[in-house]
Amino acid sequence: MTALAAFYERMFFIRRFEESLLDLFSLGKLVGTTHTYIGQEANAVGVIEHLDPDRDVVFSNHRCHGHYLAFMDDAFGLLCEVMGKAPGVCGGKGGSQHLCKGNFYSNGVLGSIVPVATGIALAEKKKGTGAVSTVFLGDGTLGEGVTYESLNIASLWQLPVLFVVENNYYAQSTPVELGLAGSIAARGAAFGVETAELDTTDVDMIHEAAGRAISRIRETSAPYFLVLNTYRFSPHSKSDDQRDPAEIEERRTRDPLLVAGARLADDERSAIEARCEERLAETVEAAEAAPAAAPRVAA
Amino acid sequence: MSANQPKRCVQVLNEALHEIFASRGDVYLFGEDILDPYGGAFKVTQGLSDGYPDRVFTTPISEASLFGVAAGMALRGQRPILEIMFGDFIALGLDQVVNGISKFREMYDDQVTVPLVVRTPMGGRRGYGPTHSQSLEKLLLGIPNICVVAASECHDLGALLTHAVEDDGPVFFIENKLMYGRMNRRPEDGHIGELAVRESGGPYPALTFSGTDFTEAFATIVTYGGMVPIVLEAVTELILEHEIFCEVVALSQLSPMELDAVYESVGRTGALVTAEEGTLTGGFGAEIAARVQAAAWSDLRAPVQRVAARDGIIPSARSLEDAMLPSVDDVVAAVSALEGVRS
């Protein structure tokens, strides 16, 4: 299988996993909340391809399913977690936004995760593991001051942190122009952090740029600030979307699945999609059959 | 002169840190202005940056981030100690405490531990004013899954700090600004001064003081940290001037609250006063009063009395600060109020 076909398979699976979550919600089989990644899949897949789950660390945010699937390849553990089932990665305690497995972590307060990822980078640097600590943030997180404190510290102490800013142009319902002054990329540069900015949904281009960033971090052990301008087609959460449908439709012409899929032969693409559908159906069936998380009985 | 000459508390804490650094390679120190020769605003960390330059980080003024950096270190198997220069500044880091440090272990289903220590001095009586004098530990007391330890001049400070670093969970280690310069007074032959002392077990013990050798007494006063010498002075005054004998329980573990020493003492005395330097409402004393009335109602002959700071700011002028903070007279008055109820 070509690299592109592999990327397509991961992206397609993430897409269908998230769509299934929304379906399960409407069927009343999920409660709580979820923040889907639909439209942004190329970022997770392109960046995480360069990371080693046995060595590197990923810290993600409330919109973490795509990152988790790309890094851990554990759809059953994630689905059970979101569905409140006992085999969930955190036994149902974390739910959608609070995941932990191996070297993957996520947490639900914007900004909060950035210093923790910075501290992880310091620990790994001191241990000499060569790990890169990658933290995924969004344009909304740039409103949190602790992000800048952490950029300063990462640069000052030359820590191997990859800051990935996925700018999807909306903080929940608020458009970026109402929440953010100045330039996003300049925020990294202001702290003396090497910075790159991409305006694409092409997984190959994101993969290439992330490769350069991560190679630089591995060579220098210094942080890197990677801005990926992107778009989410789905609502912030489930049904909270006030955006102009025409804007979303226009963006859908640059759907990362269309961009990558157009480069695959039809039969190859169909085979990948069928494989993903089958795997997803098996995952949903197994998760539905799994027992609910049970409260620990007090001793 | 005995071989174990008493030392000032700041020196005891400093020596403990040196021993911890010498014995463990996974301990790191973060704080503002902690590099030698300055060695930290209160000099607790003196000599560490010269001795262990690779493990001591003088930091930007970024408390909010530093709590998270320490959390990240701890998640990855290190044992960071974070010095917050003034206890008032923990407010800047509370998001990390509430939404990360205290939650990671349980919400990640016990896949991780967060063994970090936050050391910080609390307390007033130095004229530092409203934002550098507070005793804010009560803000931490209701947070599940963290341990709050308060050092006092009568506790084994080195052991307390060593246990905090060896603890597998997050520990807030509350010091006191006036304590630093005072002698670390440990029991000798079961006594500190004229009072008999018993020490409970566990990593963060409670000390119980008695002027009647643990026979009957008039009341129990439970306290901690910088209020310990004030309460002991009040107890001496009550004995000498009023012939009233009280027991004192000086806790070091404030949260999770373990009050066995208090229940035992109240079983002998039948009355309780709580004494803290933080503001009154929703504080240490309120929680203890709630627990003691539920656990020991039949032992109590009077309502629990609370001594605390007034609910307001701590003014800078010493005359105003003195009026704000709980004093020896306030403790004596609270004990006397118990007597009033009885008579």
C-alpha cells in the first residue's frame, strides 16, 4: 500500500468513526458531549505519522478523537470510553475529552494542556529518551495566557515540544476575527520558536511540513510552532452550529478525503472504504455488547 | 549543650532538601529567584542550584504554567518540587490543580501518578499587605485527591518534607513566613517546654499537647502551621492567669482530613476551639466543627468555637493587620466563651 493509501485509510476511518458517534448520539446510545474532528483529519494523520507511540508523547484537547485514533489505533477503547463502557481506555471515567493510554493524554480545559506538554518535554529531555512532546491546540486556545507562558518556557529551556495550532477559524461559535488579534504564526516567532504555517487540507503537504518540523526538533531539541489552517465541517459539539451553510459547502470542496481520494484509483479507494466500514461495524457491535462501567464498591 | 542543637526552621528545611537531592536523582526544583547566591526569597533553597545545577531551574514569573510543567514532569516519572514564592500566588495555578494535577490519576483510571510537591509560605504579621500575607490553604482543602500538609515549628520538618517528596500523590507543603526564623522545637523526653506531647503515627503526624499529662482538661484547641506558637502562648496564659488547662492538637495533614487525634482529645476535654490564620468563612475550623459534631456530639458540652482572621483583607499597616489576624487574646477569649456556656 502506498503512503497516501495508508493516510487515506486512517483519515477515512476517523471520519466514519466520528460520524458514527453523532449517529449513536441521535439514537440515544451516547450521553454527555463530544467534539468531532470532521474535516480536520489530515492534520492528525499527517503529523502523527512521524511520531513513535513507544517513545513520543501526544497531548491533545477536547477535540481529541482524531489524534487518539491516529496515534493509538484503538477504536474499541475509545468508543467504549465515549459510551461509558467498562473496557473504555479510562474505564469510563474520562469520557470523550479525558483520555489516557500509553503515551497519549488529553484534557478538557483549553490552555491547561500546554504547560503539561511542556513539562513532559522537559522530563523526556532530562531522561534522554529523544521523545518529542506534541501538543495539539486550536485558535481558541490562543486566548489562554498560559499558552504564552509555556511557549516562553519551552523556548527558554529549549524543550522538544511541537506546538500544533489547528486553526479551524471558530472557537465554538465565535469566528476567529472576533477572538484573535494579530497573526497566529507571529505568536510562535515572537518567542524565538521556529514557525511554519500551512493553508491546506492536503495530507501529503501536511505530512511533509510536519516531517520537517519534527526532524528539526529531533536535531536541535528545540520547540517548533506549526500552524495548520483548517476547517471543521461538523458543529463544535453536536447541534450548536450557526455558521452560514454556504461557507461550509464551499469548504467541503477542499475536504481532505476528496483531496487525497482523488489521487487513488477508484477500486483501491473503494476497497479501503469497505475495509473501514467493516472494521467500524465490528467495533460498534463489540462496544455496544460491552458492559457498562460500574462504580467501584466501597470497601 | 546537647548534640542535637536546635536549628532554625529554615535551616532544617534547607538541610532536608539537600538530603533529598543527594539521595534521589529524580527530584527537580522549580521556582522564582532560587539561584545562588540569592537562594530564594526566604532562603529555603540556598545552595541547591550550586550543588545540583542540572536539577534546579530558576523560572520566569509564570506560576500558572509552572504548575503544569511540574505536572508534566510528574506524569513522566520525575518528582518535581515547585516553590511558589508567596502563598498568595497559588491562585495563579489553581486551574492546573483543580483540572489537572488533582484529577489525572483518577480520571485516567489509575494509569498515572502525579508525585509533585508545591512548597509555599503562607501567613501575615510582617506588614506585607493584602496580597502577600494571606493563608489561602483553605482554598485547597475541598479539592479531592491532593494532600495538604502544613509545617509547624514543633513538627519534624525534615521528615514531613521527605515524606511529601516520597508521596506518590500531589502534596501542597504549606510553610509559614514567621516560622522560618524560629527554632524547630522538637519534643524532648515527651515534652516541649512544660507541656507533655504525643505524636501520632503516619507520614504527616498530629502533635497533641497537654498541661495535665493527658488527664482531664477544660478544652481542646485544634490548630496548625503559624498559629501553633500563638495557641501555645494562649494555653500558657490560660494556665498561669486563669488556671484553665487546655489540650492542643497541632495537625500537619490538613487534607484529606484525619481527625483521630482531635476526637481522642475531645473525648478527654468535652469542648473544642479551632484556630487558623485564614479567614473565618468556609475554612479549616468550619470543616472540623462539622465533622466533630457528627462524630463526637455526645462528648461535646458546648458549641465549637472558631478563631480565625476576620472576613476581609489583611491591611498593610501593622496596627490594622494586628486587628485583622487572630491573636493570643482571641484564643483566650474563645476558650473563655466555652466557660461562659458551661456556667
